[in-house]
Amino acid sequence: MNITDPIIILKDLWTKESIFEQLDNDVDLTAEDITDEDAIEWVTREADLKFDAISYGEDFYGRNVSKLNYELVQKIKERRS
């Protein structure tokens, strides 16, 4: 492996379906409601939170992912309106 080759860990990859499954929402949404842009933004922000959780703890991660999930659900609802 070259020093500039990306290191990909398949178990840490997200799909729209896996994002949707962890949303833990009770609204009438589907994984198909998540746009490509929303998914990319969510994954990017979740990765930052996961890294910060190393310093701030699991509770920090849980609280902030909940906020991230809420924002995603609100975006989807607004598009539907």
C-alpha cells in the first residue's frame, strides 16, 4: 500500500439504508427519501463526531448524532411539504 492510498474499512461504511435504520424516528419516511447530498453531509458530519467522541466520550457522540438525525428528518419533511 502506498502512503497516499485510502484505507477503507467496509464495516464502517454507510448506506442510505443504514443511515435510515439508525434514525430511530417514528415519522413516515423511507431510506429513499434521503438524497445523495443529505447522505454525504450526514456521513461527513458523523465521522467528525465519531472522531471527537474519542476525547469527549460516548455521551457526546450520542447527543450530537441525535441532533444530526433530527436535522436530517427535518430536511426530508421540508422537501415533502
